[in-house]
Amino acid sequence: MTGARIDRSSPNHGPRPDGARAELLILHYTGMPTAAHALSRLCDPAAQVSAHYTVDEDGTVYAHVPEDRRAWHAGVSRWRGLGDVNGRSIGVEIVNPGHEFGYRPFPAVQMAAVAGLCREIVARHGIAAADVLGHSDVAPARKEDPGELFDWPGLAAQGVGLWPTPSQDDAGPWSDSEIPALLGRYGYDPAEPKALLAFQRHFHPEKLGGAPDGETVRRLRALLRTTGR
């Protein structure tokens, strides 16, 4: 794993539900002016928020909550028809000021550290590539992170998560009405109006806007074909 590893424990965690395992990996940006602000909040008992790890822009990894515990990072969220994402996930915060405080690209050294950490996590827990997600994927109505500047294709190239590679099999006619069902098959909440925007933010940021187009559908079909969902 790239970068130093520092233990910075947070008191904000609890037991996982009986029988629950970490089957999802949720990536966030911190969305605060500085790393110091974010680390302070994640470790503040009054804030009642936490994550398992934070990755700073220089590649330093801070460990907050043991992976067998339920950290408080996802809030009200849903994936593959189930709620309590906190109870069945590992949460990683990635230092970036976010859309509110000057959103910017994620440095290469930071992304390398994220990739190294995430490879360890998915190997330990057997997390499927399709279940490496952004906060916006599981909470589209509330969240935008880690956002359209996050290097999802680069992460997938390093063995973490998926990136769609459409083929001719994914082309063909489509209609607006079929898109919610396709999103639901992949894991999104099909009843959520911003689910398509969340998909584009992750998998087609060039088309960020929430309106369907042919390339969005091709990429969605490619992911469904790849995963067999």
C-alpha cells in the first residue's frame, strides 16, 4: 500500500448486524476545506460520523474503525434493494474539498494509495468489483461524491471496481422507459429520480446531467453484460 499508515481511532462505530458481512466498498470525498477539518470531524463523538479509513492527498492512510465494526459513513442509502449500507460495507473517505469548497482532481499519489488500500479490502472481504461504489451511487438524492473528477477508470485498471467497455452487442434501440429497470438490475434504486445522474457521475461523466443518451445506455448494458446482472 502506497503512503504511510497512521492509526487515528474514531469512537463513532458499532456492531454489524447479526450475520452481516462487508460486501460493499463505498468511496467518499471528505468535502471539507482541509484534511485536518475532516479528520477532526470523523473522530469527534459529537459528530456521530466516521469511516474505516481516510486517504490524504499525499497518500497517507488514516485508520479509524476496525473493519469488523459498522462505521457511520453512508447515512440513508440503498444498494441492490437493501438499506443499511453501513451495516454491510467498508467506508473510505478521500481527502478533497468537494463541490462546496473547491472541487479538484485527485492527485496521482492519492489515487495510488486509494487503489492499494482498496485492493487489500476487496481481497479480505471478497467484495465484487461491481460493488465498489461511490457515495452518490447508494444515496443519489443526497450525495455527489466522490464526483465526476474521480478517476474510476484508472482505479478499475488497477483491479478495483469496474469500468464499462461497450461492444456492438450493447448497441441498438432503447427508450427512456427501460432505463429505470436497467439501473435497478445493476443495483441502483430504480424509483430514485437521480439514479441516472448518479450512474453518469460514476460511469459517463462526459454526459453529466441526468438525461439519457445512447452512450449512457451502451455503458449500462455493458456493465450488465459483464456482471451477468
